[in-house]
Amino acid sequence: MIKSGVMALSLLAAAGISNAGADEVRRISLDGKEGLAAPASEMGKDGIERINKVNEPGLELFPCKDKPSKGTVLVCPGGGYFILAINHEGRDIAKMLNGFGYDVAVLLYHVNSGDKTRDMAIDEAKKALSLLQKRGTEFGLNTKRIGVMGFSAGGHLAARLANESKKGTPADFMILIYPAYLEKDGKLLDEVLPPKVPVFVYAAVDDKYSVNSNVFAAYCKDNGVKCDFTMAEKGGHGFGIKNPLPEGVKDWPEKLKKFLE
């Protein structure tokens, strides 16, 4: 575990996690227009930067410095569909993935918008994936391999997106970190049934939403979907790429790196 912890910390340091701010981020709307304004955010005492309202959905772009990159990851931050946890589940994740050799687009989707929030979010996620697939090269992104990644509620959104993309051009891989809202009474919801693409799922036993990961991974196993699944003994919910990471989940960046390779 000590070795894994040291490796994780070195990965974070190499990615420049502490410097992933909003000031120099390039933003585009979901129709590809440049100059999207940064949504207002506030930093909580817990160190989590929260976006409470998204006036116009869009993408924050984080192209990898190494060219050609290995592909592009569309990242969906979590926050229960009430907020976006934009730093440790968004911008900091982008910097980490850049360190792994990937371009990244962080999705700014509607939250806290009443009963239609989830419908708005999936519509925006579909537009974002389509934009990346069709025009990503215009924005300096590698479109040969595009995956989706999500945390908590963002994991639900990413899973819905992967399911929806089966009808058109599917995502090439999926990454779910402590996903929520995937199951009911121990059965995987139809809206998140995965396509047959490689999947990475990571959660912790002491996460109140851990059943979602277990049910999802079990479905993958029973239906021939390749799933790299880890259920850590301890780590809770919402750890993202916090620095420091809880001891029990320090290995998730290293495991994800190996999955992506």
C-alpha cells in the first residue's frame, strides 16, 4: 500500500494538480463557439470548489502537451445534480489525465434546475460527445479514441451517455468513479446498461452508494462486458483526486493509468 500511495502522489505531482485553476481554461459552447464565460464558483471550507449554477452548458478544454495524445476523455464532475465539484472531480482530473497522455474536455452541464435537471444534463452530454467526435480536431483534441468518465452523479451521467451513444457512434471506453443512481432494488437501470466497450469502475465498501458499483460490475460480468473493477475496503464517497487521497483509495490513479494503457 505504501508503494501504491507513493506512486499516486508522484502521479499527482507530475500532473501539476495543485495548479489546475479556472483562469487560463479554454471554454467552448456545445455548438463549438469560443469564448464561453466561466461559471461562478465558490470554494468551501472542505476545499471543494462548487459551481452552483450553469447558465450556458459547455466544455472546458485541456489538450495534452504531448502530441499526438492517446485520445480524449470527456469528464463529468459529480455533485448530486445540485452542484458541480469542479476541481477535484473536474479540472484536477483533467490535469491528471493530461499526465497520462490524454486530451480532456470537462463538461459543464446544468445542475439544480428542478425536475428537468437530469434530462437537460443527458441532452448536454450527448451534444458534447457528438461535438468531440465530429469536430474535436478543430480544438486540438485527438478524436481517434474518445471515452467518457464520471464521478458520483457524473458517473450516472457518463453511464447514461455510454448507453445512449450505442445508438450512434459509441464512446470507446467508460470510467466510473464511485457512481450513484445506477440501480434500483439490486437491478441495473435500463438507462445505464453498458455497451460492450472496456469499463473501469472504482469505489469503496464504506461508500453509501457502493451497491451501484457492485450491481454494475456484476451486470458487466454476466453480459460479456470487459470491466476492470475495484472495491476498496475503505475510502468513503467523493474522494476524487483530493490531495491527500484517503489511504484506502490512493491506488486508484495508478490503476486507472494501467487501464488506459
